[in-house]
Amino acid sequence: MTRPIVAIDGPAGAGKSTVAKGVADRLGYLYIDTGAMYRAVAWKVIEEKIPISDHAKIAALANRLDIHFEKIGGEQHIFADGEDVTEAIRTASATRLSSPVSAIKGVRKRLVDLQRKMGEAGGVVMEGRDIGTVVFPHAEVKVFLTASSTERARRRTDQLKEMGVEADIQEIAAEISERDLRDSSRSEAPLKQASDAVLIETDPLTLDQVVDAVIAVHDERVADPDNHESTK
């Protein structure tokens, strides 16, 4: 079996990015943060002052926007039209806008096409909200990470504070709840667990334990490719 695609999905704040990075490092695979790609489009929408209601203009922007990843100093950076936007896309405004932007059909089509090209050779760990259901429905390894809304709000608040951004945990919790509803109820690629994805509740686990759990799923699927039954 060639090196598989590892699809990690889950709601906002479940720890997907950190876990995916750890898994990719352990396996020697390429890490692809699809959420960062949608944030990059959202950042550009803000930069160009395009109203979120103008779906046609935003889709056109996404289609002409050059998005790529580069490793710098051992860390993955994302570039939009040649500009390093790794930090800029983590602002509260870009974060809030990324969800409605991701629901625009033209944006999703463009970025899904890019994601498929990035991962078609295998040996990748790709995380997002529709990797195992839409982007790579035939991925050999699928995991759905989740955590309580309280824990996810705490993690997001801590992340923002580390970036020097003041954040209120109650406001963050409300934003996460709103995003959960929007992501799970949208018509284009709604957030949901793939039927053959392994569910991992991350609340009681350390980062290393979650990474170990994903690696275990990977090793089991590589050893037995036909074992695609969902574990809950």
C-alpha cells in the first residue's frame, strides 16, 4: 500500500491543527491546514473590503488568489499572492469571516480542487471540516476529533492570548456555538462525521495521547485496509 491520506475532521477548537501537525511529524507526511486556506480567502476579502453578501465577487477572488504553503524554520507558513499571511489570518476578524466565506459554493469548489491536487500523491495529513466526506471521501485513514464546547472555548481563548490578543471566554464560547450551527447546517459540505471515521473525544487526553490515538488508527488501517468501520 502506498502512503495513505490521513483525513482529520472536527468542529472549531477541537485541536485539529495541533494534532495534525504532530501526526504529520511522526509519520513524515505533509501537513495541510485547509482551514488556513479559507482564512486566507477571508483575509483577502477583508483587505479588499468586499461585502460578505457579494458571493460572486468573493468566488472570483478565490479563483484568482494564489495560495501555497512553505516550510520556514521548521514551521509551515501560508502565502496569499506572495505575502506571508500566517499570522494575519489568525486575527479575530479573519476567523469570524472564514466560516461564512467557506459556505460560498464557488470558494469551496476552488479550494477543494487545490486540496485534492496537494494530497493526490498520498502521504499527507489534511485537516478541516469536510476532508473525509467531500475532499477525500476515499481516504484510507479518517478521524473525527471533538471536544466539549467549554474546552474548545478555553483552548481558543488561550491561543489568542498567546498571540497577544485579548479574548473573553464567554464571547469565544458564543462564537463557537454559532459556528457549530452554521457549519453543520450549511448546504455546501456541512460538518459531519464520515461513517467510516474513528471518533476521538479529546477532552480527557493530552496532545501526545491524541496523536498516539490517531497514529494507532493509521497503523491499523495500513495493516488492514479493509477495516473501515466507524469506532465510537
